[in-house]
Amino acid sequence: MTAFSRTLQFLGDAPLGIFGAGHLGSTIAECLLRSGFPADRLLICHGHSSQTAEHLANVGLGANVVEPPTLAQSSTIILYVVRPQSVDAIAGHKVRGGAMIISFLAGVRLARLPVEVSLRVRVIPSPPATIAAQTAIAGVFPGGNEVVEELLRELGIRQLSLDKEDDVHAFTAFGPCLPIVLSSFRARGGVVNDSEIAASAGLHGLKAYQPILQWANSVEPRFETEVAHAEYLRKAATPGGVTEAMLEVVESGRGLIEALERGVSRSRELSVT
């Protein structure tokens, strides 16, 4: 079976569209092409930022850029990668019949997406740098969609199917956010107990968690200087986000498990119903 065979079969004669070309969207686009996805089957739209346009042109994706209404109406698969606060960016655009939308929006439930499609899948990935390095992980709800599984697999993303949508809160804290928090905790002299982390994850219903924990330990960032570590944390933690809330607990001298619990609760607070 060739790369992206199921995806291309699902697409038919239509393209795959990436709606939003910030850091995550442009990273996914670049990695799709690097993984063998045909460039002539890819469309991208963004909010007319000159900086984004320049970046896309520099990486060879300038010719793939179209206006949002064109992408929405043309694409059989839409990867929705705008910022959560821009969830309504696609509202009002006619979507192709039989299309599937794959949402990468943290904190936004599938039912909240303002599109007329019945096939919706939510993907919660680790940061773009891990996607570019093919060391990423992602929670998927609902699981079992062969096209989504193939797309993520060809991008080198390890997947965990989530039983229910509310599991994204625990997955966010115990998955994508964990490597950064582990790094900060160890930098302050903390001793990490993997068994305690796994037990806490189990209490939140995360099944088959051990591979996720192994992943977190393998990609945990290490730094030679405190300045480099501080700069990394400044860029990695979105103001007001889950990672920042977890780091605040660690930096106050409290325990790692308490930080993880705070991450779960912060994710719930940010969730848009």
C-alpha cells in the first residue's frame, strides 16, 4: 500500500485543505509534502498575514494558497488549525458535501465547530517542533477513522485513541504538556516517579498510558544553561494555557502530581462548550 493511499482514495478528485497557516498549520503542510503527499492535492488558507505569506513562499507553498471560501468548498478533508479563539473563522463558508473536518483546536469541542459536516474528528497533538522532528504524539477522538490514522502515521505521529471527548483534558496534561513540565521539575531538583504518574493517569481513565509516558521521557527537553531553559519555557508556554498553569505549580515548589492535576483542571476551564 502506497503512502496516503486511503487518504487519496477518500479525497477522490478533490484536495486536502489546511485551514489556518500559523506555526502548526504550516508545519503540518511542510511535513505532509516531505512525507510524500502530492503538492498538487494540497490547499492552504490563512488570515492574509504578510509574514505568513512570505514564510509559505519561502518553503515552496506559495502556489498552494487560496482564499478561505475556495478551500472550504473544494476540500474533501479540512484540517482546521486556527487558534481556538478563532473557532468561527470557517463559519459562513459553504463546505463540500461529504467532507470531513479534522480539528486541531485545543479547548473546542467537536459540536462547537461551525460547519455543516457529519464527519468530525478531534486531534490533540504535541507541539509543532515534535511534528517537524517526527517525534510527536496525539490524542484522537473519536478513534478508529482509517484516514485520520493514516495521515498521522505518515506524519510520524504516535496516536492514542480516546474513549470520550472529555478525555482530552487528561491527555493534554499527561501527554503533550508533560515533557516540558518534567524538564522544569527536574531542573528544580525534583525526583520523577514514573509509577506515580502512570497511576494518576489511570485515575483519569487514560488507558495504555505507558507508551505515552515513555514518549514524554524520550522527548523531554534538556538544557545546558538556566538561561536557555528559561527562554525555551517562555516560548513553549502559551499565556494562560495548560502548560503555563502546570509550570506555575512546579515553580511554586509543589509536586509534579499536583501540577498534572492542575493541568487537567485548567484544560477543563478553557474548554469551549
